[in-house]
Amino acid sequence: MQTILGANGQIATELARTLHQHHTGALRLVSRNPRKVNEDDTLIAANLLDAGQTTQAVKGSRIVYFTAGLPPDSKLWEEQFPVMLRNALQGCRMAGASFAYFDNTYMYSQNSQIQTEETRFAPVGRKGRVRAAMATMVLQEMARGDIPVLIARAPEFYGPGKTQSFTNALIIDRLKAGKRPLVPVRDDTRRTLIWTPDASRALATLGNTPGAFGQTWHLPCCDERPTYKTFVTMASRIFDRSPGYSVIGKWPLIIAGIFSKKVREIKELLPRYEQDNFFDSSKFKHHFPEFSVTTYEEGLELIRQE
């Protein structure tokens, strides 16, 4: 039995599809209101803030994937994310299950240094500090050695369906709606984005590779690393739209945050859009050379075909 905790998000949905197709016929999806991805999925409704419900949800599992998400609310992250993770780890220890933790890059410095699995944590802002504390908790569990543990880390998403990211919301979704794309802060910095189905496929690969446990992995990304100017031009051509776009400067976004809590919650992420972002996934590509990484051109074409 393989179990996904936090089973309704884009990563979890693609993960469930991949696990079912290539790795297991026994799949359990866990969230407050789980929905089937595959016809024979087992659904368990559980609140990960409740230790007892979480332990019961992972009972009998061989591998557990933690893909739970929360709205971009710093207070919510501080109060709930560590509790959810602690309960999940405790449940896995009791079940003797392997634990695969899906992570982001919020704990890294928001600068242009190349990010590898050895990059030290230097979080900026409340959300970054939460993610650093959570990753540290998982690393401590890994070092304890009671259960097999791995970390699978991804940069900003772009992808099909209801993928949630700056890039999808400001560029792809607006192009699909016939609107002018918006670029956050600068259009000349190079970005590393991960195609969400690639992230899910890679997570499934790691979870089903015994030798992958006990390590941190950067999930595989296309190494083209386009600027937003290049990305918007490419996307506009594929969607057959005008190549024009508007750049939203840092200060207008900060000022908008005075009036909008939603905008205010993303303010701490803005410095990363002032810098090049070089997320290195060569470790994964070296260990899994047969894994096919989706190019930006291919990904955007697949979105157009939806």
C-alpha cells in the first residue's frame, strides 16, 4: 500500500496517476475531502492536524508521500504545517513506513547562487522560516534512522490543470483567457521552473527506489532557464496571442499589499524575482538518466492542447 497525504493538489493528483500506472495497484488517498484519481483508489478522510486520525490513515502503508499544502497565510503555516508534518512522521514510525517529503525552495537564499542539495538554509520571511524548520525536522528524522526518509525538492511550478504558481496565474492563465500577461518584478532574470507532471513522476520514481532514501533530491527541471521575456514570447506564440506583456514592479506590489492580504502574503517572495534563479537538478538526472524531462516548449504546447 502506498499512501498520499494531502491528496487533492496538483502534485498529488499527478502523483496518484503515475503511481497507479507504473508502481502500485494499492493506492490510498488521504485528505479532509479526498477524491478518486483512479477508479480503484482507496479514500480516507482525515485531518492531518489530528495525530490519531493521521496515524490511522497511514496504518498498513509501505510508502507515505507528504504533499499537503496550505493557503499562502503565514500565521496558518506557522500554526499548522509543523503539526501536520510531526503527526505524519509519527504515524510513519508507528506503521514502519518509508516517508517521502515533497518540499519547495523557500528555505534557500533569494539570490542568484546555484541551488544544489547541499545549499545551506537561509530563509527570508515567515513562510521561508516555516519551510526551513519543516525540512530540518525531516532531516533529523532521516538522521535518526528509524524509518527510511527522503526529501524531494522542487522550484516554482508551471503546468496543466489547476497548477498554482505566479507563472500560471500571471502568464499562462491570462493567455488562455485572452488577457495580457503580467510579469512579476523583472522580465530579464532567468528562471528555473518545474513542469508539475515531471515533479510528480520524479517523486514516484524516488519513492519506489530504495536507494534514494536517506538523501535530499532536487527534482528534474529543463536546464534552458529562460527569462520571463523569453518565456512569455514563447507562450504567446504557442497560444497564438500577441507577444505583449506588462511588468509589475516590486513597489507597486508592495503598495498593493497595504490593501490586499493576498498580495501582502507574497511580499516576502518578491526578492527572488529580482535575481536569476538557478536550481540544479543534475544529481537526479545522473542517477536516473532514462527520465525524460519536459522542455518549456513541450509543456506549453501540452497546456494549449488541454
